[in-house]
Amino acid sequence: SAPAISDFTVVIAMKPQGEDAYYYRGSTYLGLKIYDKALVDLNKAIELNPADAEAHHKLGNLYRDQGDAEKALAAYSKAIQADPKQHITYLMRGQLYEKRNELDKAFADFNNAVLISPNVALYVFSRGKIYNKQGKFGLAEADFKRAVELDPHMTTEVSATLTLAASPKIAMIEPWKPPVDLKAKASELYLSASNLSAAKKYNEAITDLSEAIRLNSALSSAYALRGQIYLERSLFDSAIADLSKALDNADGNTQDDFVALTDRGFAYYKTRNYTSAAADLTLAVTLSPTNARGLYYRGLVHMAMKNKMKARSDFQAALKINPNYDEPKQELTKLQKIRLP
């Protein structure tokens, strides 16, 4: 956010050789899609500390968002070299290899992710997809069953994969249901993950959240937090899936609902699904009329849909709630240079 950028800028002025402020400011710019400034800051963080795995990872996300697979792969590789335990980085590099049909490399990355964090359903499922593409149906079936055991909601993804791949050798998989007495343990893991996430230890947080979801597949808060982490990591499809599960399992807490809707709306925006984004953000703003972030995001959606008048109205409403919110100010300045219809 703008206040965060200002704070980091102050820290940089006070301590220009401190890598952390460059990393955090660059990450904030990246989240706002201000790619040129994000690139400068992340490269500066890496210059100050070449072993900063998180900075390399974020740089990979930047290049991936811009469609430069080669540079993204190089950045992810440096992140892994700096910290071989970065299981999320293995996942993201593996996804790029899979898109390029480099199945052996994709398998190696997904397998490493599983070896480092074996209880994350998405990692196991991703490896199973590669087995399936390679015709190793027995191994694929084992991974798909394990993925569903870890996260019963993976049944949908597994079934879709089998349908698309036309793999009759693998039977459709029934979800696993955890014993009720494990719910308390799931809640403990969620609290642990919340602390880890606050400390920016996202890999460990995802591990705990995935285990919490395995133990209690109806734990809305765990899906919501994991979705927020995926959103932070630019894993937008995974974020949408988790935030949708959070809303499906919501207990009627309006505060939780509007936050999840706001996050999912932004994820839809990042994937250019503007209709769904507008629907989510409108509901989020309805539930919480002082939701400045939701208004700003909806303004971005209106801009993307060429509804400049509605965009202006949302940006102005966001500023009325929070006069120090710089992003809508910047968008309004841009709009002033555009002749409205």
C-alpha cells in the first residue's frame, strides 16, 4: 500500500545499504503492478544480498507476470540455489516447465516440493499430473489419492484432470473425511500458521495450513489465510480456489466474508476475469461500505472494463474513506488526463 511504500522509503533514506526495505518496497510495488519500480528495488535487494532467496523469488514472479518465462526460470533457479528448501519456488518453476512441456524438469521440481513439504496437497497433485502425462498411471493414481487425502476438495481438480487427460486406467477418487476429534489440532496449526505468516515465513505457514485443512476440511480460516499467502505469491488460481473454499465454509462472520471477497476479487482481477472480480468486490463493499481497499480494486476493474466514470466514482469513494490512500489518488490523476465519455 502507499503508506507502506512511504515507510520503506523513509527507512531506505536512513539506511541505504539495508536490503530488507528494498525487498519489501519492491514486493509492494510488484503487488501494485508497478513493475519498473519493483524491478529496481528487487535488483537492489539482490545486489546488497545475492543470497536473498525471497528477493529472487519475487523477481521470478515479476518476470512471470510479464510473460518472460526465461527470466522467470532464471530468477527462480537463483532463489532455489540460495535456499534449496524453498518449496513454493519449486512449485512455481515446475509450473513454468510444465507449460513448456519439459516434463522431466517439471517432475523434478514438483518432486522436490513434495520431498520438502510432503503434506501440501497442491504439490502432490502437481506431481501426479506429470506422472499421468508420462503414462505412469499407477504412480499418478497414488499421488491423486494422497492429494485428496490431504485436501478432500482436491477431488474436483483430480476428476477434471482425469477427464481432460482421458485416463480410464485411473478410477475417480472419493474424498477422505477426517475424524472429528482432530479439529482442535487443526485450529492449533492455524494459529501457528498465522504467526508464521505474520513473520513472513510463508513456506512454513503453508505447510501448517495444509495440514490443518487435511485434519479439518471445513476450516474456513485456514483456506482464507492460505489463499492470502498464495495471492501474495502471485499464485492467483490457487488463491481463488482457496478463497472460494473459505467462503463456501464461512460461518456467517461478515468481517471474514468481506475480506475473503475483497481478496478473491483482486485475484480475479489479476487473472483478467473482470466480471467475477466486479461481482466479488461489489458484494464486499456492500458488506462493508468503509472497505476502501475493495473500492480501489473495483475501480481498477472498472478501468480494465473501460468504465471510466464508475472507476472515478470508486476511486473518489476510497479516498473519502481514507484520504491518505495514494493509489486511488494516482489513478484519479491518470483519469484527469483521459477525456471521459
